[in-house]
Amino acid sequence: MVFKNVREWLEAPAASVAERGGRLNVLRGAVARVTTPLLPDDYLHLANPLWSARELRGRIVDVRAETTDSATLVIKPGWGFDFTYQPGQYIGIGILVDGRWHWRSYSLTSPPNWSEPGHGGKRVISIAVKAMPEGFLSSHLVGGVQPGTIVRLQTPRGGFVLPDPPPAKVLFLTAGSGITPVMAMLRTMDRRQNVTDVVHLHSARTPEDVMFGRELRDLHDRHPSFTSHLHLTAERGKFALSELDARIPDWRERETWACGPAGLLDDIETHWRAAGLSDRLHVERFEIERSAVGEGGTVSFARSDRSVAVDGATSLLEAGESAGVVMPFGCRMGICQTCVVTITSGHTRDLRNGDERREGDKVQTCISAAAGDCALDI
């Protein structure tokens, strides 16, 4: 029992120890920081996979099916994770498959500072993943990953967030896996007992395709101020925004958060702009529209001494990850600027509009592809 308690203490996050922890926690954080340059992180990893003072790590402790092609992953973060994130933010997660680290970003579905009784009351986080036909990693996370798997984590980030306190009147418009960041918002309001006047309209193909369907019904039943609308596209076709006035007559009065397929979000932005309400709309996109595909080429990574041949539809970020290069990234959507590197030779093309960049230019690797052979300073 004593060993178990010591292990839990050591595995617990050491972020902001001076502000939040006692003297022993301050000492632990100080030791981690003082010894990090001297003690290789690999030695800590041998003692315990979550003992890392150099990078964020976590252990998958539960995998729960949501639908036939989606699952919730519950993760226990190790040292350094900040649980005071904002509901609606996302994290980067890296997982080792066939000897290579693969990275993706997923919305957090758990409320901040969440602890689940099934995991000893310790703070954990959760993400929900929908397997995509073309998505190697998403399919692996839904159907192949096992509890106990160690993953790498990036800090929570993103501006698609719910303020505290929330607005008096809220509208959530989601479709498919676009419901994931909104679930963190709904769970946070529920946990804080601050569910204001909230309407949620979600589109899915069939009832069986609705992620968190049972939980949405429970929230609807427990909170008179929460109304859940379900639009089944197999029965009624794509939701038409012209139906808003009939379904949600006061939508113009509501602060709106929308997340889903790119086409739906484009329509929503156009509809809100026509109504003069763009300042009351918050949009989160999971994909970029790739309007320009070039010839591709060989991408070289100068500092890493690696190269890979790719087609014109593969982003430089994906190219680097496929070659085993540790690439910086954040949103993977061309928004946050985290993935910017310098081109040392050759040309690249912006996948959104076809604009070319050349030697000496800085480029966002998540939305750029090779336009012939090129090299990057990483």
C-alpha cells in the first residue's frame, strides 16, 4: 500500500508545483528540473513510463466504445500536465505504431480537473475518436489500442472554448465527430451546475451513429434549460439552415458554437454573415479544404538527415512524421502557427490556395506540400 501511494505521488503532474503543491511537491518538481540535464530521460522511463521531466506522457487506462466506429479513450497524464484547460480545447497525442510515432490532434471531451471514480479518484482526461476510412491512426485508436498503452501528449490549446460563466443563451450546432468539443462544454456546465438556456442541434446518419447519445438524453431529462435536437440525415437528408427559424426561432439571440464537416461550417458562416451575426459565431474545423494538389517530390529534413518521397497531396508535416522526424505541430489546420519551419531549398505549395513558397520563406507544414524537391530546416 505504501509503495502504491508513493508511485501515485511520483506519477502525478508536477506542473506549477510552487503554486499548487506542498513542500514535498515543490521538492519533487525542483529535483526533476535540476536533474533533467544530467539524468537522461530514458532512465526515468525505465523506472516508470510516466516519469518524464522533458515531455508530457500519459497512459491509456480505458477504451470505451461510443458507436461501432468511435470510442472514448481515457488517459492518465504523467508529470507536467495542466488540468486547468478550457472546455473545447484539443490536445496532440502521439502513439507508437510499428516502431514509429504517429501524431494527431483530438478535442478533449472531459471537463477540466476531472476525476473518475473508476480510476481511483485520480485526475484523468478523455478524448473521443471516430475511425475514418482513410485514417490509419484513428482506426488504430478505435479498434486496436489497448489499455496500458503509453502515449505522448501535447499541452491543451485552441480558441474554440466556452467562457466561464457561459452566456445566458447558447446554441451548439454539431455533426458527426464535431460533437466532441461540445461534449466537454456540456459536461463542464453540468458539473458546475451552471447549465444556462442551451439548445443543441446535432446531425448524424442514424440513431446508432450518434456519439454520446445516451448521455445527451440524460442531460436533456435532468436539465429543463437544456434542449437536445437530433437530425437524422438518413431519414431527412442534410440539415438545411433555412429550417433554423422553425426549429430554433430565437437562434439570432444565441451565442453559437459550431463544429462538423467543412461544407456545413461554410454554410453556417455564410448564414451568420448574411444575418450580421458573425461576431456571435465560434467555429472549429477538423479538416482543411485542399484545393491545390501539385506534383510532389522528395522532402529533405536538413537537421535530421532524413528524406522521403511524397505526392502532392501529402502535407510536409505528414511527410516528416512518416520519415520519423519529430515535427512541431498544434492544430494541424493552419491556424495556430506552431508548425512553422524555414525552407532551405526548393519550393512548397499551400494546399488551400496553391500559393508557392521558396528558399528562405517560413512555411506552415500542416497545410503545405512539396512542389518538386525541397528541404526544410528541421
